[in-house]
Amino acid sequence: MRSAARAITFGRLEVASFTHSAVYLGLLVCAFAIGNPEPETFVLGLAHGLMWIGMSLLCIVAARARIVPFWLAVTVAVLGGLGPFAGSIGFVLESRRRSRREALSKAVNTR
């Protein structure tokens, strides 16, 4: 598990989350706006399902390794099957929180 956790980074998970959201958006467009073309809808649906499983497992490992906070792992794992946009929003919020904390840390260290 330690070797897998070393390959997992916040940035890689964030990119994977946005990719998952893009695949899901493509699925929604295919299924509802274009009229459910096959095999495109099937392929996008399968990709979404497999990515959700993969993201859930990776985020659980990342939470245990303290790469992502627990709330973000739960958001991805629980809400990701219905709408991976929640996980992507969670990554944006956590990224902003980390940037603020880093800026605050630098400001305190320069005094």
C-alpha cells in the first residue's frame, strides 16, 4: 500500500477527477441531448462507472495516507457515482484552502 500511496498525489487525483467529470458530461450530452446514440453512450457509461470505482479506491488510499482530507474522499466515493462534479468542486475547494494556508504560512515566516 505504501508504494501505491507514493504514486498518488493531490495533483494527479485532481486531474483524474476533472477527467471523470468530462467523461460524465459527455455521457449526459450523449444520453439526453444527442438522443442516446449507441455504442457511444455505452462506452461513456462504462468509462464513468470504471472511473468512479477507481477514483473511489484511490481516494480512500489517499485519505489513509493523508494526501487528501477525509471529507474529500467521502465526497468522491459517495457522490461520484451520481455526479463526479461534486468531487471536482471538492478538489477546487481543497486546492484553494491549501493555497491560502501556504500563503499564510509564508506571511508568518517572513515576519
